[in-house]
Amino acid sequence: MNYLDLFKVRSNAQQIRQKIAEFEKETNVVFPPYFRVFIENYDSLYNIGEELGIFYDNRFQRKRNMIFTYYSNDRDNILFQNLFNLDEIIPNMKAVYPKDHEIWQQDFIAFGECAFQIYLLVGVGEHNKDKIYAEAATEKVKLRFLCDNIFDFFRDYIVEVDESCLPAGKTANDLYKNWGEDFWRVREE
């Protein structure tokens, strides 16, 4: 399964369009088309791990995480953590990049972060419109091209059940949810 399949669709499209317009006016940045459609339609604050990846483990009488996620084109380095909401984009960028940092002149905005201090950037200029990059201050190659747009990124971001977390002999097919519970259970037969 891929990450894109798991995002919740927004119910407040008109409200988010207004926020985008305000953001663009304040920052003088125009969102590229694919990125705009993504932000308008998907709830970026929805934490997929909490809803999808938690199961109740009877062996330990507690809830545990059971998912493994990775970017299929760079499995070891791009470990997605979260997307920034519109109000966080500029403050987060200012906290990470000094005013004279080249990122400000290269027509990028940071829209999310990964493990290992890697930031996800989307191009907002004519030369890099909608392109997704990873920027890591600690790596030799600081700016790496990942894909052509945010939909391709999340389509290539894989979510799998880590069956080694489950009791011996159990697989993802043994998982079920009771009505009203926000976690999975393992079928005991």
C-alpha cells in the first residue's frame, strides 16, 4: 500500500483555499499546481501512524506500533515524519535556514520533514515548479531531486505491516478492528 492511499480527504476545501490565498499574499509565493491540489484536497495534519499502525498486543497487554514505511526510491534515507501546516512553513524555514541561505533564492519552500534532519522541499519557481527535493545539511550532497510532484512522492512511499511485531505465526490477515476502537487487534484462534 502507498502513503497517498491513506491520507484523509479534506472536508473544508473552501477554508483551506482561503488560507492558501492568504499564505501566497503574505509570502509572495505561488503554490505550483500539483502541490496546490494536494494541499486543497488532503488533510496534511492527519497522523497516519496513529490510526493505521497501532495494534493491541495481548502478550504485553499494551498497544504497539506495527507499520514500516519507506520511500521506495531511497529506502534508507527518506524516512518521512510529517508535513507542515501552512502556518508552520515559513517559521520552520526561518528556524532552519538563515536569511542569507541559498534555499531562499532557489525558489523552494519546505513542506515537511524526515528523520536525520532532512527537509522535503517543493519547487515554486518556473524552473523547478512542483519538483520535490530532499535537503540535508549533514550530507555531502545537500540537495537531492526525488520526483516530479508531491503525488509521485507519496505514491512511491510504501507502508507495510511489520509482521515481526505480531505474535508468532500471525500475519496482517489476522488483524481486525472492533467498532469504535482506534487500534487493531490480532485474531486469536
